[in-house]
Amino acid sequence: MVKNKNFLIKLQFFFIFLIPLTPHLSISPNFQLDDIPVILSLIFFVFNFYFKNFDSLYIKECIPFIIFITYISVQNFIINDAFIYSENLRFIFYLTIFVSVLNIKKIEFLDQYFLSLLLFTSIFSILFYFLEYNFGSDSYKYWKIGFNENRWIFTNGRMNGLQSGGPNVFGGLIACLTVYCASKFKNIYKYFVIFLGVLGCFFTYSRASILIIALSLILYLILNKDVVGIITLSVSITICLNFGLIERFSSESETEGIQDRIEMQEASISNISSRSLNDNLFGYGHNNFGIVRSELKSIEEFSDDIRPTGPHNSFLFIILNYGFIGLLLFLNLFLKSLRIFFKQFDVNLLSSNYLFMGSFIALSLTGDFIQNHSISVLFFITLFQSIKLGNK
């Protein structure tokens, strides 16, 4: 019976960890391929309660999530005349994961899922970079899955993964997974993870991800006085130098990526500082605005051949969508984890969960990472693990 119990729990999380590996491809007008692992994990969530593998709904612990979901649902009903929409459904899904994590007696098996995901994504990045192979575009028709050609002098292209969002998201995914696994596993596994993860991240040519993975690993390895780890990281970076590491950071005239982000964030801050009190408190609502460089305006005002995005800063995105009230309610989701962090600061500073979350949040300042639900699901799993471990 215990075997069956563990199998059902592991199967539920197996489908959750499939989400970053499932391409965003249309099956029907209202259904995407990456909806399938979400639905399957929800089915097994119900099975686990039905077979009493989970004992409690942990209503008290879920209150911050329930408040935030209620707020964005009511706001969307008032602004967009729809009570059920993609964002509140996604956070309801996160709520089921939270309850699941709190109910698991032993969560160590999740480490193997993190490691497996890192190994797959890193090998995928390295292998198909050298093969220069792609698997076509997803439903967004923007980035190819795999190798994406470019006209840079120092490389023929950069890698994207199977998740939605492009190479920067793929690089961020590998960076956070590498930091998590390098701080979780010991001996030869740790050094293999560092070597593979750094190379896999590098071939996405995501500057923010390269900086985050390097700085996070340097911090972790120096504080742990891990000489072998520092050597392994140095060798990995040396290899990257041969594939345009320096050029990627010095060739801004070719990529203009940093200037794009500066213009988007400046436009967002300018808009927030000049809009009405009501808009600042409650926001514009989901999917009602877009940004292209320094232009922030209603989605309908952009022509069909232009692809508006978010502000490339997850917290500005929340303020624009849900206002400062929404931001406060969102930050309240992390309050308990922060209390646990500072209560055991020396231990938590180098713990896998907090290193992952710290890296993810840092990346969220330069991209809409929290809004990309194909990868943010892992961020919330680490958040929930930190709360569970802190409750012991």
C-alpha cells in the first residue's frame, strides 16, 4: 500500500516537472499541448486525496494564496467581465501543488526530478547547438525549439528549449536548476552538474542567465571553500571564452537587448508615475496592455505585425496588471518563507531552495520570468519546499 501511495505522489509531480519540457503547441483553439501535464497532475492530485495519500488541505497555510486568487479574480471580473481566466487558474494550480508539498512526508525524491530536468535541458542545449538543429516553432511563431540562427559574428546561433518564452527563459531555467543541484548534490555529481549546467546555460547566450549562474556558483563555492568546484567553474568558463563569451557582452551594437529592456522598464516606470490613483491601486487588468521598446499602450493599439511583450521585469508587470494592492498581496505569498530565511540565515543562505529562489527573482528583474508559467512552476515548488522544511 505504501508503495502505491508513493507511486501516485511521484507520478503527480512527474507530470508537473514535464511542464517545462512540453512545447506550447495548439491542439485546438482553447487547448495547448502544455495543458496536458497540468491536467494529468491535477487528476493525480485528486487521486491522492481520494486514496488518502494526502491528509489535509492546510487551509490556514493557504490563506495568502486564497486572498491573492480572490483579488485577481474579482479584479478581472470588474475589468474584463470574466471571473475565470488563465491567471487565476494557474495560481489555483499552484495552490494544489502547495497542498501537495505540505502533505508529502518525504520530499527528497523531488531532488531527483530537479537533477533529471537539469541533465535533459543542458544536454539538449549542448547537443543541438553543435548539430545546429531545431524542431520548428511553437504556437507563438517567434522562437524555434532548439537552434535559432542569427547574424552574430561570434556564433551562428543560440539555443532555445522546449518551454515557451525563448532563449533567455531557457537560459534562466538551466541557471536556476544548476544552482539548485550544485548546492544539493555532493562529490563528483556536484562538479558534473556545474560543468554541464554552465555550458548548457551559455549556449542560450542569455547574458542575465550567464551572470546569475556565474555569480551564484562563485558565492556558493567560495563560502563553502570548495576549491575543486571553483576549478571546475573556471574550466567551464574558459571553454565558454572560445565560443564568444566576451563578445556576447561587448557586442551591444549587434544585439541591442539591454537597451530594449531599459526602454521597456523606463516606459513602465514613467507610466506608473503618471497614471491615475485608481490604476495604480488596482492596475489595468490582465492582458490589457503591451510594451514595445518605449511604447506602453493598449494591446488593441498595436498593429498585428508587432509583437508586444511585458516590461521584462516581473514586479513591474504585476504593478501594471494588478496595481500596488496586487503587488502587496503577491509579496505576501513569500512572507512566511522570508521569515524562515532570516530566522535561520546562516543555514538558509546556501540552501538549495533559497539559492534557486534568489536566482529566479534576480532574473525576474530583467525578464517576465514569474509570468512564464512553463518555468515559474519550479519557482513555486522551491518556495513551498522552503515553507515545509521551515515548519519542521
